[in-house]
Amino acid sequence: MFKGYIIEQLIRERKVKKADVYRYADIQKATLDNIIKGTNVPNCNTLEKIADFFNASIDIFFERDKNDNTMYNGNVIKQLLLDKKVTNKELLRYLGTEANASLAQIVNGNPTVKRLEKVADFFGVSMDVFFEREKPFKAYPSAHGDNEQQYKEKIELLERLLEEKDKRILLLEQMNQLVNSTESRTDLGQTI
């Protein structure tokens, strides 16, 4: 099932502006807000643009395994039908419709991700199987210009900070023990 809240998580993690996302996806702010809340399910074109913005797999929005393909290609469904030796009617029955026009709409049109997710479940494949792109994902520059090297440097810095924090905690614990032992000797009438 599509999980729009992941978009909000990505916005926070990547430190980008929500306005950049909805402009890039060519949708209104209210539409993006409704997608994030889960009251609106995006169509494939919109979802692809959002995934492209974050340089992420489409499956991330379904909490599925990631692949690196995009650009909706409904003909993959026809190929899966042939490969798995499944009839159109079986797929349509699974989707809850038996009209052949419905399959044509899914294959040739711009289905909602909700419908496409059911197709992926039927075939037992990743959502990304239905998306192809001639060019690889491009990184969308964030407001801070972060890149992979900067992330690695930040991680290293955070690891060093954690080590330093642990050392300071150990030192404070030792000082606390020393103070406690001094107080207990003083209470016993001993002086240092």
C-alpha cells in the first residue's frame, strides 16, 4: 500500500523545501499535502517525478525492496502475462474488474499507484519493474548542496562526537565515584 508519509520523512531527512518537491512534481501544494496525508493517491507520472526528485526507488513509497528503474512502461504487464502464462481475465479478476478496456487503460494509460501496486502483487514483482528510464537517476540538488561525500564526512564527524561523548561520560562517572568516596570518608570522620 502506498505510504505518502514517506515523502514527509524524505523532506526532513534531505533538508529540502516542500515547495521544491511540489514544483518539481508539477502539482499543487494542497495535492502534495493530501498525498502525504494519504487522502490522495498519486498517478504514476506524479509518483515518478517525486521519486526522481529524491533520487529514490519508487518502491521506497511502498516500503518494498529498492531497484533502480523508472519511467512507466505498461507493456511490461503484457510481457509478464506472456512469461507467466497468465490470461488477461485472471489479472482483471484479481484487480476486481473483468472489462478488457481496463487492462488497456493500465497498459497504455497512467494508472494510479494503488492499481499498479495490485498488479505488482499479482505478479509478485517490484513496482519498479513497470518503470524504465534511458538515463540513470539524477541527484536533485538540495538547498544545502549536500552530496554523498558530504554525507560521509557528516557521518564520520558524528561518530567522532559519539566517541568524545562516551569518553566524557566515563570521566564524569569516575569523578562522581571519587566525590562519593570522598563524601563517605568525610562522613566517617576521615579527612583527605
